[in-house]
Amino acid sequence: MTRAFQPLIPATPRFTAQGLACSDRYDDLYHSASGALNQAEYVFLAGNGLPERWQQKEQFTILETGFGLGNNFLATWATWRADPHRSQRLHFVSFEAHPFYVHDLALMLGPTPASHRDLADQLLAQWPLLVPGIHRLEFEGGQVTLTLYFGEISQGAKRMACQADAFFLDGFAPRVNPAMWAPELFGQLVRMAAPNATAATWCSAAQVRHDLQNAGFIVERHPGFAFKRHMIKAHLRPHLGRNYLARPLKPVVIVGGGIAGAATAYALAERGIASQVIDPRFSQGAGAAHLGHRAVAMTPLLTSDDAPRARLSRAGVLRARQRWQAFFGQSLFTTGAAVLNTEATEAEYLRHTIQNLGFDPDWVQYKAAGSTIEGMQHPLKHDAAFFPKALVVDPERLISQLLAHPLITLVTDRVTTVASAKDSGWAVHMAQHGQVDAEHVVIANAAQSTHLLAPLLPHAERLLAMDIINGQSSVVFAATLGTSVSCIVAGQGYVLPVDGKLYTVGSTYEDGPLMPTTQAYADIMHKVAELIPLGVSAPALSMWQGQRAALADHLPAVAHALPGLWVNVGYGSYGFSWAALAADFISTNLASEPAVIDRDLSRALYLR
């Protein structure tokens, strides 16, 4: 385990004898004895000049230093909802080192008054699994977002990116939780502040006032809430703060209609930003990038140190579930995934890895060889990591659905060059339709991207060294397998349920012409035999072959490469696992929303 990784330690439910919510770890109350919602309205909302300051604005962002039970969020949401002059969008960012499991949070929120009960129930319905990192929740049709960072705030504040208009400084008392009031934290808050940002807190300690002033705030004491003599109100010094970026006025041009381009177009459309997606394969249909491809697995990676690839795959699968599954349920379904460790010498290593990571068991569980799991008729042939939330995707259908949004225009053509244009930003030249001008261009056409990008980014060594690898999968009848499988079974190969009668099996890694072969099918079945018993020897019902565009470090390239030029390529074997998150990285930047990817992880996805 590296020092960078910090296991998540959940909170334990506890009430005082008076029925007040209390932290077992810090022996401190979660809110004032005079009422959580009243405190939120007096200290944090009124202390930041709300609701007046968000009125008539396109969006307003609040950053809170400790989520706790979520009462400040619930009070803010309720006030925003009741305000006829509210901002079009409300973004709420919060950090929590010790989140509750959902059933424990439900217990702690049991006393929530009827006026806020519906909002509390909506929060509980979307409450994330307890795994480290950023989680994005969406309410009110996406007009209200809650961005939660699970982990220590000393690390999380360095990793978060946003432009906050107001700060709710709400942690346990400095004497028991000094990290929530550290000068280094206040410095990070100033980094994330928008011009004219304000801050408020119930805490009026002299050291807190002093450190806020040194960080860049002008600080004043005001009468406190209930039995508190004082509270703090502060506002950012005039020369500090970063403005929101202007939203694109013209449609964003996206080159490539595979999963990267389709996911990006959909993520932009959900934020009210139009796009044009250009791909010659649209002549065969919107989902033609995966024409005839029956099923793809969205299975997370797991590493002992929670390396960037593992963090990206975990966040990506969770984001796809949150953003896509409710709308495209027929294209994505949860099956769970047993990822078998076929190296017997590493069985103990796998068990220790899962134990030491300490992830929510609803995310990953260790399963010993010989044990049975739901979804497999026969016992496991090897030790396995079981992921209950893994997904099986119908790729052709999903891409078609993503591209069906009314703000997305499809153009059937091949892009020949992308060049800088003085007046419009970028000029995109097509083989048949001439030129289209754009403020923003997203290059998302995988194997064909390097010839467009090489003249523009000659020093992007990591990106330009992209490798193209063929891969074949096949569809087989149930009788071909010697067992019934209703979950993903993976190792060196994989088995995916399509329906009760068909399975997709895969896959290969090969060079040469793009053409399915019976030899590749034989190689696949040899891999499958390591995972499950095989039945009759039978030819494949159908065979499909595609290409993977992969980089040397096995991470994608997702970045703002030049002003107005974005890159979203190099997915390798994990395209569908990473696509929703990568798309949101681009769209949240263009819409000036809080980040969905850690800053250090986004640096790992850069082009060099």
C-alpha cells in the first residue's frame, strides 16, 4: 500500500441521551442543540447572503468543508427550491472523511422534519457506495448537483476543482478535528474561490479568524446562533478569485461517433450545450462503430495501491450507472462480475488487497476458489474479486441512444484536418461537406486521431505513440458452455450473458488485418475453459472484431490540449468503463461545474 492511499473509515451511528446526533470518533455534536436546519439557515445561508446572492444567476456554487448528515445541503436545497428567483443551477460540493453507510444515514436522518423529508429521502435514494474519491449526485433534473468527496479533507481539497461562490465552514470543533480548520485548507479554498466569494461558520476562534485573514479573506464577527456568542462572516479580497468560463455559444464539434464521442455529446447535451458529431460510419446507423457487437463488460480494475487506472475505472463505472442506467436501462444491466485470479500463487495477495483497501462490500468482495456466487451454477475455479455493481452493455444500442438527444446533430463524413482559425477558433475540414467553424473541438476518433493531432501537438509523445490492437469476440449458444452463467466471468478471457440462450465470449489481442477468424475463436474458447466448464464443441453463432486504441501506460488521453481543443482517446479495453467519466470531465469544464475527476488523476490523463 502506498502512503497516498487512505482507506475510508465509515462513521458509526450514535445519539446522545437527549437524542442529538453525535460523532463517536470526535465525541462532538453534528449540529447545534437548537436545531440543524435552523442553524444552517442562520449561520450558513444568511451568513453568506443567501438566497439573495444566487438570484437571477445562471449557476451558483457552494463548497462545504464537512458534509456530516447533510443537513446544510438539505436546508440549502429547500431554500433554493422555494425561491422563485433562484439561480438556474445550484452546485453543492462537500467533503466527508467518515461517511455513513446508507442504512446508518437513514437512521441518523430519522428526525428530519416533514418539510424536508422528501429531500432527505431523495438524498438517501442516491447515496453513494462507500469508496474513496468524488461522487456526483443529481437532483431536480440536473439543476441541483451534489459533489461529494469521500476521504480526508487534507487530501481531498488539493484534488478538488471548482469555482465556489460561497463557503460553509462546518467541521467538528478545532480542538478535536484541527484538520478541518488548518491554514493549508483555507489556502486551498481560496484557490477554488470565485471572485466576490463569501464564507461563514459558527466557529469564532481567534486562530480561525487569523488563518482566514492570512489566506485571503476579510473577516468579521457577528452575533452567533442560539447559545453561541459569535460567528464568523468573511468575504474574499477583491483581487482574488477565478471567474467562471463562458459557456460555448456555437455547437461543439466532436470528431468520432464511437463511445467516446457519443458519451461526450450526451454529457454536453444534458448541460444544454449543443454539438455536431462527425463520423463516416453514421451511413450504417448511429451505433455503427459497434455494429453487430452484442455485449461489452463494464468491470472495474483493482490494484493494491488504488492506482490511477483502478480509480478511473471505479469512478467511471459508478458514473455510468448514475448517468446512463436510469435512462438506457435496456442497454445496460447490472449482473455482477467475478474476476478470477488464474495465478494460484497470487490468491493470498488478492485476499489481502481487498481486505486492506477496505472498500464497501457492495463494491467488491473476495471469493475463494470453490465457493459459489449468485449468477454462476458451478463453483469458482479460482479465487476471485466479485463486483456486484458491474454492468453488461449492448454497445450498438447504447451509442445510438446517447446520440439521439435533440441537441446532438450527426454528420456523416470524414474529417481530413483540424486547424486553428483566427476568427472562429477552429476550422474542421471534411471530405464532402467542406468546412465547419467551432469554438471548441473534441477529437474522439480513436485510431484515426493521431493524423489529425500530430501537426497540432507535435510534442505530445504519450498520445502520438498510440498503439492499435485488434480484438475479437464471439456469440455462442448456451449449450456451448458447460454451466449456466448470469453474471460476468472474467480472467484472461471473459463470458458475458446476452440473454438466457446466448453468451458473448472474448477476446483476443492481435495485429494484422481486421478480420474475424476461427483460429481467434479457438483461442478465445481456450481462455474461457480456464474460467468455467465447457460443454459441447460448437462453432460460434457470430464473430465480431474491432480495434482498440491504447497508450503505453494503459490510461486514456483526456485533456484540454490547446485553447478550444479537447482530446478524448486511447481507451484500450476499457472504453465503456471510462467513457461517462471522461465525457463529464470535458463537459463540466465547458459548463464551469465542479470537477468529477480528481486533479491528480486528470494530470495522469494528460497527453505527455
